[in-house]
Amino acid sequence: MKAETHPKYHEITVVMTDGSQYKTRSTWGKPGDVMKLDIDPLSHPAWRGGTQKILEKGQLSKFEKRFGNFMGDKKEA
């Protein structure tokens, strides 16, 4: 196996959106760096069960307008 092919793991601190933090090992950054998250399980609607927030933006209606209901009932044969 070639030497130096895998990145080095080191300890970093991850700061969640609510300010809580924890230490973990990662290949990101340098030893001792702090990663501040903009989106995490505390704030993202996919983890919070907040489909209303996603649908409020009209993403589903834009998709259906553009592509139709191709995943719906297959009445045509």
C-alpha cells in the first residue's frame, strides 16, 4: 500500500446552530479547528418533521408544473 494516500484524522470541535458543541475526529481542517454549522438536525425541516416549510416555498408545485404527475397513477397503458 502506498504511503500517505489516506488523509490524517485529527480532533475538531463542531458547533451546532443552538451553540452547543462537541468534539469529533475528522479529516476536515487542521487539528483544533472549529466547524460552525449553518444547518443541522436542530434547524433543518427534513429532521424536524416540518414539511410545511418546504411546501410553503412552492417547490412541489413548481416540480409538478414542470414535469407533471409522472409518479402518480398509471392510468394510461
